[in-house]
Amino acid sequence: MVVPTAYAAGYRRAAKEAPELAAAYIRHTTIGDPLADAVSADLASLPPKLVHPLLAKALQEPHDLPVDAPESLKHFIAEALKVPDWYDEDIAIVASRAFLRNSDTVLAALVGGSIVEGFATLISKSFRIRGRVTQSGVRRLKQNGLQLIEQYLPGGMSPLGDGWKLTLRVRLVHAQSRLLIKESDEWNQKRYGLPISAATMLLAGSSFSGRLMEHVTTLGGDFSREEREAYVHVWRYTGLLIGIPEEVLFRDMASAVRAFEVGRLCEPPPDEDAIIMANSIINSAPLVIGINDVAARRKLAGYAYQISRELIGNDLAGAFLFPKSRRRAVPVLRIQNRIKRLVGRVVPRWRKTKDLERFKALIDFVNLGRLEHSYSLPATLYDEDSPDW
């Protein structure tokens, strides 16, 4: 097994706690996504303006692909149409109901917790090189939110469902980004392994599933144990579709949390790229919900920083250079969420009004406008030089 040098110290730490899982994680730092990488290599020869219609056709009408479509794309789609025996639509419905009931809390946990923690890893270097967040932080957050809502709407992850199509599109974006980054002078493969590797995707999937459920609980979310497991169940299938190899894919909430913990131990300490990415996300949050006034943005960003600090812990927040505050925000927010839940049970009409307001806010959060259904891929290493995608 080749251990990229940046991971050497972390691997030694992780191997003391979970030798098999740590070894599997490190092994996958040098593995990409063979199916998606083959598609990306074949599409690289096409003009960017032809990629969107070809992928739109493949994902919307997979049984009627053009005769001259690359064989790699046909194989990629054929594999994606195979639903694993363990995926249960009834469990997915349980997750859908819980997500829609808690969408505001889930999004808060996503932005302040899971996404920020994700940037403590080497994926921050890939994002910084491409400039995706620093140049388009609002759009990036909206894309994450859109993927969540499409995953958890009923039928969203069924083949040809909107969540299914969006997940495969994200997988191809990762493959294209991996191709662009690894061929650039800014990436040292001996030191960092592959950009956006299979290990990276395992850590992201475990962060957005099991770890996110921990953050939701901290914020006072209304998820039962069954609903938390259902939420992770859907993300397990999403993880398979997004390119996590099945041999390391988590099974349930406990194994997702464990994968996150061991992966984080393996990763090198946050560097300047991690600092840039984490702060970009927090400072983009006010703009996502439409707050443009400078004073109001600073106030909300300060609140977001405090929420994030309490979710991710002082050590990581300190490494990110997050500002400190004497006031604690999470306990108050947790109490507020619990009070709302109790009032909703006593006053059904009030609950229905709040449910509608929450759903409208969710739609506003993920509204991407005309680019929402684009299947274009990044065409250049640096995002500012690429056509819209």
C-alpha cells in the first residue's frame, strides 16, 4: 500500500484505533472512480457545448442513448440503473418525512457543521485550486441544499428521479475536476494522493449522513432513532451512486460516524486552504438567504461562526481562525427548536403554517435559476475561466 506523505502521520494515529478501517481509507486515497473517470476522459475530446445535451440525454432517457455515445458513458449509466437489493423505498419515505419536518435544522447543521468539517480535509485543496467556493460560494451552498432536497423528496433517488440524476451529475463533475486538477502543476500526487479520491468521497458521505445527524441532534432536531437510520440509509445509496466503493461504504449511522472519525484522524491538519474554504462557506451563508446589507450580513455571519464553533469544537474552529464569542448560541437554539415542536403538537394550525413557511424557505434556499438543470461540466482548471456549468 502506498501512503501519500501528507497522510503518513495521521495514518499512524488512526491505525492504533481502527487498523483495518484506517488501512482501507489510506488505500483509497490513491483510487479515483474508474467508471466516471473513463467517461470524463472520453468527454474531454468533445466541445463543452456538446457535453450538456449528451449528458442530459443519457440521464433523462438512458435507454435511448445515441449510437455514437461513448461506450464508457453507456456502461456508467447501465451500472447506475442497478438498484442494490438492500435499498428500501419504504425506509426512504420515513427519511423524507423527517427531513421535510426538520429541513431548517438540517440545513443549519449542514452549513455550520458538516460542510465546514469537510473542509478540514484535503478536499479543501481541490476546491481552492479550482476556486469554486471562493468565486461562487453562494451557488456552491445552494447546490448542496438542492442535492439534499432532491435526495429526500419521495422517489427522488429512484432511477430517473431528480435526486438520482443530480447525484450522477455531481459524480461526473468530480471526475472532470479530478482530471483537471491531477494534470495541473498545483497538485503533488505523491504527497496528496488523487484529488477528490474515493477516500475523500467516503469522508464526505459519512459527514453528510451520520455526522450530520449528530449535529442535527445537537441543534434539537426532531428525528427519532428510526428516522436517523432512515436518513443514513438514503445517503448510503447516494454514496454508492456518487462513487464510494461498496467495500468501504458505511451500512448504518454507527458505521458512518465511525468512518468519519477514522477518516478525520487519517487526514493531515487543516492548512491555509482549509482556512480559506471554511471561512468562505460561513461568509456566504447570509447571501444564500438573501441578506445583502453589509451590517446585517456581518451580524448573521458572526452568529453562524458561533454556531459552527459549537458544532465542530474549539480545536477545529481555532485551526480555522474562527472568531471567539463569550455567548453560547447552540443551547438557546436547541431550546427554541424543542419549544416549537411542543407548540406544534398542541396547536396543529400553527404547525401547518410553520411547515408551509419552512418549505417555502427551503425552495428559496435551493433556487439556482436557469442553471438549475444544467448537465454541463467544468471545462478549465480554474473556475473563473470556465463557461457556466
